[in-house]
Amino acid sequence: MQEKQTTNPNDFLDVFSVPAKGRLIALDPGTKRFGVAVSDELQFTTRPLKTIERIGWKKLLLQIKEILAEFDAVGLVIGLPYNFDGSESEMSQEARRLARNFSLSLEIPVVLQDERVTSYEAKGRLWKEGVTGKEFRKRVDNEAAAIILSDFIELRNERQKERQKRDREGTCQK
């Protein structure tokens, strides 16, 4: 059997593989559900979109393809859960597997974003809003996805500024 190549050989962590303009979709993968969020076209803001039940790969792929098409998304960001000490867990490996599968099935860049403490932050935001009960459980995953997406955009913007600064310093020294 021939080994397929992924479209992103950089371990799905290359923030510059994703276009800086156009909507992005983020997923917060969990054991039972996926939170989904979307950015605006200029990638300034993010918002929770929906929660989808964790189902078989083919059905999940179809749902994600529909969401990507609906928003004409240019990139997919998947939350990568690390342990608090920075080590990887079983869910980290699952997120990497999902990223690889999506990259083989989609024609847009797929990246992973560190999602440590996003669920706690999402819960805090919802508690501040006064959300409780079923509504809380329904919204926490997609709220976490919005935080993952915001964190990705912020990280990419910081790295872009660093790159521009290095480029300016390099031209000044020549």
C-alpha cells in the first residue's frame, strides 16, 4: 500500500500555512462532541458556531465539509490538548490523527493549536453570562472552539510581527 503524503508536513503547527484573510473554522474535539467556531473574513473576531456529536469519520467529514463550504473557509484549526505540564495525552494523539485525516480529505490548510485551559476559560465566560444547566453543557465546547480560534489568530499575528521585525533588522544591517 502506498503511503499518502499529508498536505502539511510541518506537524500541523505552521501558522503561516493558513491564509491571513478569509474565514477560518475551528474545532474543539472532545470524547463526545466537537465544538465549532468561525472567524470573520478579516480574522479579527471569532464566534461560537455549534456543537456536533462525535460520530463516525465519514459523517463527521461530511458535516465539516458542509460547514467549511457554508462559510467559504480558507483554513481549519483543530485544538491540540496538552497536559498542563506540556506533555501529550491520548487526546493529543487523537487530535493529530484528526488533523492528518482532515488534511488528506480537504483542500484547505489544517493546523493544530494548543488548547490548554480553553475549556476552563470557556466555562468561566459562560458562568459570567449566567448560563447554567443544559444550555451550559450545550455551549461550552463551541465557546472553547472560539477561544482556540482566537488564540490561533493572535499567535499568527504575533509571529507575523516578529517576522517583519527580523526582516526590517536584516535590511538595515545590509
